[in-house]
Amino acid sequence: MFEIQWNSPFGARPISAALIRREDGVRRAQARLRAEKPDADEDAGADGPDKWVLLRALTEARAHFRLSDRTLSVLEALLSCHGQKRIDPSRPQIVFPSNRELSLRTRGMADATLRRHLASLIETGLLLRRDSPNGKRYRRRDLEEGDEAFGFDLSPFALCATEIFARAEEARAEARKLRRLRTEIAICRRDIRKILDAALIEERAGNWGALEQAWQELSRPLSRSATASELEQMSAHAIELRAKSETLYLSVLSEQEMSGNDAHGERHYQDSNADSHTEIAQEEKNEEKSEVEQPMRHDADAAPVGQGGEALRRLAEREAPDVGTVMTICPTLADYSRTPIRSRRDFEVTADLVRGFLGISSDAYRAAQAAMGPYEAAITIAALLERADRVRSPGGYLRALTAKAGTKRFRVGPMLEALRNQSLRS
């Protein structure tokens, strides 16, 4: 392909300093690329970007470049006139379709609309005009002096590939952030609505009217054009309202309701084993026993000996159990980790993931970590996971244990011992 020098626009289109700077910048960039690879084949274009991949990236980043969907349709029609899959940015890449052909490839777009979108592409710097003396677009072949073409130069589009890909990645990251925020708001709205419905149906005491009004304000439809900062503010408000609703609801529950006994649900499952207990009742019983009885009593109650008995003795002595002991008692947690859990860090990271699956809010988990300690809070999550089929409200259960831990009335040792004993009996 031949070297095309800068020329002035045809007809009434005026010249401007911005146009001269833009074309001069393109020529200089192309000269640098040719100097870096002087032996490159002029017609190969193997080093250029894939035009369709680049167009898709530009579509994702079109808000940054202020391009409409119809402008992108015109650019797509121009790219379809380019014979190769890749566009060589080091040399002019001229396409010369007529207005009629462009109209057909843009599904019948009017000439005035075509001119407007072509001007938008040129103004953005993705396209350059190469006007002929009479304003027509054509290619003239000359075996001695080389071919000569007039039309639209696509090389600026290829030269902008780095910026286009970077802006597309930013647009994808922003879209992921917006989806995450919208999901958080939707889940918080649902949680609040469920709590309010339960409180009103069960006729719980409390100022539920104010919370209902706050929920009505929060449940307004989200604007499709809402920014990330607006959604972050709404998400923070939703999380705060959910915490207030949950705290008020749990504060009026009785101790028996907080235990998660299945006898209070619609379905009644009776365990024929007389030694079966619910979580809180079992832990309270174990704690009371541990305060008045000697650690050897736990060895008497425990079935295993050797390594298992030693683990129970450490729990009875209120020592922090190691990760291996906890994983033996609570093996289900390993199903949620991609790698084997070998350290406390691995254990805590997996527990933080699982608490979301159990429906426990991050605020409730942070409060548990502050009251119990990060490792002990993670152990509590692992224990809740083992009893997920029996605990109706894991979030409320964790808040109750957090309150006990704040007054030094809860330790993880008796809880793990109860789980171990129950697994041995079953």
C-alpha cells in the first residue's frame, strides 16, 4: 500500500488546527512503528489488532468515547469493507465505499445520518478522511507508481487499540461493581421485608411502623443510570435498616424461640433419642457442667480414647483447639474451600465465605469476631454449618452467642464437645 500525504478536505468542509494536529500525530505514530519494524510486509498486517475484537471492546467503552450505538454501526460497516481480519496501524488503511453501500450495510441509514455519524468518528479520532480532488471515493491501480486510494483511513482506529482495551476493562469493572451493589440492595430489601412480615404476622412488640415506612422509602425502583456512589449510599442505608430490623425482631424473641427447636415450626420432627438437644440448650448444659465438674468427667462421657480423647481434654480445659481438631469435628467446612485447610488463616477465610451462604450479615460476623476473637468466631461458623438443618436463624443464633461472649458466658470448647458427642451417638 502506498504512502498518502495529508490533504485538505473537499468542498465546504473547513480546515482546523485540531484536524492538522490529529493527522500529524497519526503520521508520526505510523513512522515510529515502521522504523521499529523496517522489514515488515506492507500488506501483511499481522501485527495489528483484530478489528472485530477491537470493535467489541469499543462497544463496551463507548460511554467514555461518547459514541452512540448507531455511530458504532457505521464504524462496523466501514470495517466490513476492509479485506483483512487485522488492521495494520503502521500504514494507512483506506476503505472507499459509496454512500449507497454504507447505507445498505447499516440497514438503510439515511445519507444525512451517515454524514453525522462519520463526522462523530472523525471528531473522536478513530477515523481520518482522505479526500480525492473531486470528493469521490475510489482506488486507482498503477503498477509503476503504486496504487492510490481515497476514502476513509482506518489506521487511527488501530492506533487507539491500547486505550480502547484499557477503557473497556474499566467499563467491565464498573459494570461488575454496579451489579454487585444492586444485588446487595435487592437482598437487603428482601431480608427486611421478610423480617417485617414475620413481625407483623406474629404480632411482635416494637415500633414496626417506622421500620415499615423506612422500607417503603428504600424500596423505590433503582434508576438505570444510578452511579456507583449513589448505589453505595443506598446499600449502606439498606444494611443499616436490615440490622435495625433484625435486632428489634431478635430482641423480642424468647429464649426457647432462639434455640431453633423444630417443635415451634409448622412441621414437627420428633427425635427418638432422649439425649438429643438443640444447640443452645446443649451448650448451656455443657458450660454449667464444666464449671462444677472436673475435666476428667468429660473423658468419662467421651467414647473415643487416644488422640480423640486428648482433643476433648484440651477442649474441656478451655484451650483453643487446633485447626485439625476442629476440622475433625466440623468436616463440612472443607467442602467450601478450593484448597486443603491447614492453617488458621485458611480456616478463617473459608468461614467468612460460608457465613454468607448461611445468611449471616457481615455486621453480625464482625461483632462476633470482636467479642470472641477471629478464630473463635470462625469455629462458631463451622459449628453452625454442621447444624444448619436445625438452626432456623443462623444470624440470630450468632448474635445471641455474641452477646453471651461479651459477658464471658460463651466458649467454643463446650460447643465443639457437644457436636462431637452427638456425632458419636448418631
